[in-house]
Amino acid sequence: MKLRIRGNSIRLRLLQSEVAQLADTGSVSESVEFGPKNRLTYQIMSDQAAGSVNAAFDQQTLTVTVPETEVLEWAKTDGVGIDAESNGLSILIEKDFACLTRTDEPDNLDAFPNPELACT
């Protein structure tokens, strides 16, 4: 899972296996180390009780919660993303497409087929 932060927005991009894991287990997470005691963890959680997409940051962990029905629908369709706003924070969760210009990119093996490929 990739995380992009820009201003007051976050964008999370998931590979095929990560979308499947989120749909199957209800969560997917990743972390980045900034030294021995500094780790940023970011995760997406599916929740039956959630009424909308929301984000929270606590104890060096960014958690994005998505209604379970929305996750399951997104995972089984060709829908590209889940777009929401939570307390002024723009949230975008997307399927990660294969890169067309860097075909040797390791993530391409697990990325979703790029819809632009048919156009090139």
C-alpha cells in the first residue's frame, strides 16, 4: 500500500493482493521506520458499524475506516476508488494500476491492469 500526503489530503493506493486482503480480513496495513523508536503505521480497516469513511491519527498510527459494504463492493467491481471527506480531510483510496512508463517496476506484478494500456 502506498501513502501520499499533500496538504490536507491523503491518498492510499492498494495492489490487487492488498484489496483482496482488505475484503477478506477487514484490514491492511503498512509502516515506515524513521529510526529505532519512530514508526508511522498507516492502515485501512473495514467496519460493519461505520456509517462513512473517516480517518484518525493516534499513537503514530493513521487509521482510515471504511464501511464494510463499501469495501466489498469496491473490491469486487471495476470501481477505481473510494473518495471521501472526514473533518475537512480529503481521503482517496484507489486501486494501484500498473505503470506504463516503468514496466520493470516490481509492483507491476501485483498491480491492477492499467486501463490506459488499451489506448497505447
